[in-house]
Amino acid sequence: MPRDLVLLSGGLDSSTLLAERAKENTARLALSVDYGQRHARELRAAAEVAAHYAVPHLVLDLTAWGSLLVGSALTDPAVGVPNGHYAAESMRATVVPNRNATLLMAAAGVALAHGCDRVLTAVHTGDHPIYPDCRPEFIAAASEATQRGTDSAVTVEAPYVHTSKADIARIAGLVGLPVALTWSCYEGGERHCGRCGTCVERAEALHLAGVLDPTEYADPNFWRSAVGAAEGR
């Protein structure tokens, strides 16, 4: 049976992945990364999700690295988080340079140290247009680099890389994920803003999946207009 390390941000996607792997009894470790992200609230969500599934949870401190990444809305306080549809060109402001390469290579080392043989990340098709380090070819390259760099059989895998956010939300419903524990918003604070790209994506996905959305949004209706504008309505 595989021994999985799941990269857990605390968001809907990675929490669904952890829930699936916990149900299959392959989740051995959940790893979250504190890179000084604006939305550090997600780390608390990750801890709560991991505790819910009784999966050991570790947090890797990369805040010093993150402090050097100026120019990204997620790590630079001087850059505002864009509002609107998640596929809009403005969302490029949320790119954290080489983030997934850094996180996956670090996770591979932790996996080896803890006897895991797979590193799982929950990137999906909605990530492909904006984030190059979420695309299938990058995941394949990261897995090869891990094996070559460690002389081991540890693989990097992205089970949802060809799956839509709405389909991940459907899986969340099927496995009984407590969606209220998860966190998606890129803004700081204690409730979802409802306007940033990831809030829009979350609300739309749960709606399309027919899964009850328990999220408290500061602007609960904005996502509909953002999706409509993107579709030319």
C-alpha cells in the first residue's frame, strides 16, 4: 500500500485530496508550508482538516524565503490582491515565483525522511492558464527530478491535474469533506472576502457541484457577476 505525504494548504482542493487518501488509508503525513503568505489563515484550516482525519500534520517554515519574493500579491504587502474571475489576466499578480518547485522538492525530502513514497499535490485544470508550475509537464518533471536527485522511488503526483475544480468539489461532497473547515481566500482576515479569484472559483465550483457552500463571504454574490463577465454575459 502506498504511503502518501499530502501537501495540504487548507484549501478545498488539497483538503479533498487528504480526505480521499485518508479514506483509502494511504495518508501518512500532511505537510503545510508557511512562506509568509498573506492568507496565513489557511494554515489554521490545514491543521483543523488534518486533525479531523487524524493525519499527522507538519508545518515547514519558509518565511525567510517568502520575504524575498517581492512583486507577488501573496507575499508582498505592497501588491494588492486582484478581484474577479480566477482565469483573468490580472490573476498573474498572485503567482509566487517557482513556488511549487520549491514546495515539492522540500516535500520530497520530508517524505523520504518519514518513510513516505509519494508526494501528492492537488493542482487542477483551473490552475493551468495562470500557474506554469501546476501543469502536467511540470509535475512529471518534478517527479523525475525527485527520483534523480534522491536515488529513490519517491514520486511526485497530482491526482487532479486533469480534473476541474467543480469535479473536485463533487468529490468533496462524495467523501463527506467538512467544507466549513477549509480556507480559500487570498485576503487576510477571518472570513472569505468573496471577491478574489480563489473565492470566486470556490463559490462557483461548489455551486456547479451541487454541494452546500457553508462559507461566509463578505460579498456573497460577487462571484456570479465575475463568472458572468468572464463568459461575456
